[in-house]
Amino acid sequence: MISLTVGEIAAAIEAEVVGLDLETIITDYPVIDSRDAQPGTFFIAMPGEQADGNDFAEAAIASGAHFAITTRKISGPSFLVQDSHRALSALAQLARSKSQGCTFIAITGSQGKTTTKELLGHILMTQGETVVPAGSFNNEIGLPLTILRCTDQTKYCVLEMGARHQGDIEALCEIASPTIGAVLVVGSAHIGEFGNKEAIAATKAELIDSLPSGSIAILGTYDEFTPHMGSGRSDLTRITFGERSQCEVRAADVEIREGRAHFDLVTRAGRAAVSLRLLGAHQIANALAAAAIATALDIPIETIAATLSTAESSSKWRMELHDMGDYVLINDSYNANPESMAAALRTLALFAQERGGSSWAFLGKMHELGESERESHQEIGRLADALGVDHLVTVGSNLYDTTGGEITVHHCAQVSDAVELAENIEAGDCILVKASRAEGLNELSDQLVQSLMKREGGSHS
């Protein structure tokens, strides 16, 4: 955390201080799981569905945490507050206001946030100390925790912003006050919560609407809403990215080889070649978003292109490639919506075309689609058929309808049935495993990898 005194913290979070000197300077970072407590941390006791963080505060201090922020008195140095959620937000706002030497960058969109965040972090770390959120720390708890990871030396802080209701992103912006805001795309993710894409677009636009005067808006050109965000504000610099010729940051001469994109990055600074290591043509958009933000920060195009070309994903179960010699499996079981499902199927089809084998799509249900659930699943089934996917294996769902198509459809009630069916996979075949995370198809992916590795004698990369 940036340097703050105990007195400054107490005033910001309206706390009663126990066992700490008001003049002591605090630079520790927060944890909300007592198992993560160690010297150099402090513990925030958050309420939970299964447990109360207050019950673990003393254990956290015993493990080395400097102090705890609690809502009831404990034995040990602490800040006693009325509401630990509110205290976390207020502390993050204080830290943000004191971080004058750090640029705060916020990223939102229906998909691609995590990958774009990772790519951007990879670029920015070449320029100075950079804080990037771990996992999907994109809500009212994860975002302030990320801000509180910044130190006095941090040059860039990258923030991911998610939303399930209108007003969520506006509330996150009140905490973070970003001066660069990027909206990647408006899609169908969480449409069951919002009702329609217009409501999703309005929520994503809260990021651009919240930017202070003189800020920079980075906007994708992959839907009908995003390119127009902030168009009524003359006090913003707007930079668009995409594959259209009018985009300020764009991809030209795109080729897909071995499932990975190769293209020329084009900006006002010139042109430079990029060869992504990430899987799927849809990664072009994520790379361009990161490149647009880096361009706005005046990072040389040569540095941007070179760094994008060396970046690899650290996110588990997101387009995770398992190359086992005669078999290739793509594990994209982290989450699913119609857009990401379509992108994964296109990647599978490309791999199968290059390798000459059959393609197998093991698909589970997509969640949070509301009234569009059945039609969205049917569209994906039809797309799989149109792309020439050979086998569509539905796991625990009968929503994927491909009536009249040429694709072979297999219905499996559970993971064990799908594993048994996979005995029919032959050398040279390509496999995709994808569903919303709640479906737990990562278990299927693990079992398929183990089974196919046995056939290959343990070979795996």
C-alpha cells in the first residue's frame, strides 16, 4: 500500500483505533483470507455467507498481519469500524487520492477483460512498477483490494471492472477515479440480468461517462454501441481500435497459423509485426485494446508489438491448449457466453482444418442468458454445423439443437458419459471443452487430457 499514517486511515474509514500509534506509517497490503496473512499484510474482516471474518482476525494477527480492520473488538491491534465493506472502499479511495504518480486504467466489456488486462500488464511492466489484479478481481471487493496493492513507486495500476446491475461500474469509478477507460465490446454476457444489450451498453458506458475532464477513452469497434460512447464529450480524447481502416489502432494483414493470430499493428506511430502466442482469432481484439492503451501512454510501437508477441496467458481454463502429439485439446471451461462460444468453435475448426482430423466440441450450458437462453444455444449449435465441426457433444444440456444439419450430435447426461464417448476420438482429432464455469467441465477436460496422454505414453505440452 502507499504510505499512510494510522491517523489518516482511521479518519478515512471512521474507525476506533486499538493498540496502534496514530503517527505510525503503514505500507502493508490487505488480505481478506486469514490464511494469506503474513508479515507485511493487514487483515480486513469481511462478512461472508459461510463465515464471519471477525472470527479469524486474531489468527491473522498471530500469522504476522500488522493489524486487523474489524466490526467487533478483538485482542490485538485493530481498527474498529461499523461496516468493513465501506471501510475497504473508503481506504481504497484514500490511497487512490494519494497516488499522484500513478496512472489508473480501467477496463470493462462483455468479454476479453481478463486477457486484455494481462496483455496490458505485460506491456506496462517494461516501463515501470505495475499493479495488475489477480484473477477476476473486478467487483466492489476485488477492485479496492487491487488499488491497495499500489506502493509509492507504482507507475501504473490496471483495473478490471465487471457489472451485474446498472450503476455497478459507476460505483467502482467513484473508488478508482481512472483517467484512462477502455470499453472492449458490448455482448450478451449477463443478458439475463440486464434484459437486453441496450441496458448492458448503458452500464459499460458508465466507465466513459465517469472519466474526469482530460481523460482518454479507448473504444472497441466490434458492436454497434461502444464506438459512440463519449461522443458527446469534447473534454475527452477518444481512441478507437479494431480491424477497420478508420480505427486509430488497428490490425492489418491478419493471418491465422496454428490457431494463433499474426498481424501488423498499425498506429499513427507506424507499423510493426505482432505474432500472438495466445490461441484464437478473437485475441486480436484483446491485443489491440492493450496496444491502444499503451499507445495512449506514449509507449513506442516497437515495444508494444514485441511485448505482445511474447505474452502468454496465465489464466487457468481460458483457451488453455494441451498438445499431446496426436491429439490437441482446448480447455476453455472458465466461462461461456454466445460470443466467446462462437470464438472458441472457430478456433477448433481452424485447428481441425490444419491438422486434418475430426473436430469434437464438448459443450455444456451457457448461463445467465434469460429469455434468450434456448435461441442462443440453438444458434451455437447451428454455428458448429456451419463451421464444419464433426461432433457436437452436449454435456448435461439438451439446448443445443442442430436439427437438419450434417454434424453428428451426441447427448451425454453427465461427465462420465462424455469421458466414455471420448474413447471414439482418433489420432489427429481436435477437441474443445467449453461451458459456463458452474457446469464444472474443467473436470471433463482434466479426465480427457489424462486419458489421451495415456494413449500417447505421457507426452504433453
